[in-house]
Amino acid sequence: MTINELQDQVIDDFSAFDEWFDRYAMLIELGNQLPPIDDSQRVEQNLIQGCQSRVWLDAHVDEATGHVIFEGDSDAVIVKGILSLLIQVLSDHAPAEIAEADLYFIERIGLKEHLSPTRSNGLLAMVRQMKLYGLIFNK
């Protein structure tokens, strides 16, 4: 699936809920489903700067496909759910696609407007880091 198809799927999933309480519950569930990262990935260089919570993001290129694979974790359950969404949408795509992606799902599901200012800053920091990996791996 393309990045836009994945974003549309996220929008559809979140549109099933009218109340933000239910959407937060979905974020928590997504965070709980995110596979844990290895302790070797919980290093300073993988910490995302600008997040109030501790968020680790690691990326590598799959040699067979040339696609960027993201793995991550957070010590905050809502943030982990947000990270899970970003990984779901951006992981396993070509570096250029990631770097150039217009992540419209964030606005359309109302995520940005329902986060505290510090969590919004963290969301932007996560997006920025993932797009930076796209640029770095785009050779």
C-alpha cells in the first residue's frame, strides 16, 4: 500500500469514533500493539529531541527492497500510540517517499488539535526525525 492509502485507512479507522475519549483509547491500544524494541536500540542516539516523553526511534534500510524500516518505543502510552501510527504509515517505503510525504492524516483525524502543546511538539519532532531518515537514506 502507498503512504496515502495507509493514511486514508487511518482516517477511516478513526472516523468510526465520534468522541475523543474513544480515539485516545484507540491510540493506547495501538501503542500496546507496537512490538518492543531491543534494549540495544534504547540508546541516546535513538532518542528523539523535542519530546517531553522518552521516545526512541531506530531505522534501517531493508537490503532486499531498499525500503526504510522503522522501529520505536516510548515510555508514555499515548505517545507510543502516536509513534505506532507514524510507523504504520511510513515504515516499509522508499526513502524519497518518506522524505516527501504529506502527512495529512494528522490534521484529518484531529490529532494535532487534541494534543497538549508539549505532545504536539513531540509529534512534530517524531515526524521531522522520520523524514530526516528518509533524506539520509535517499542515496
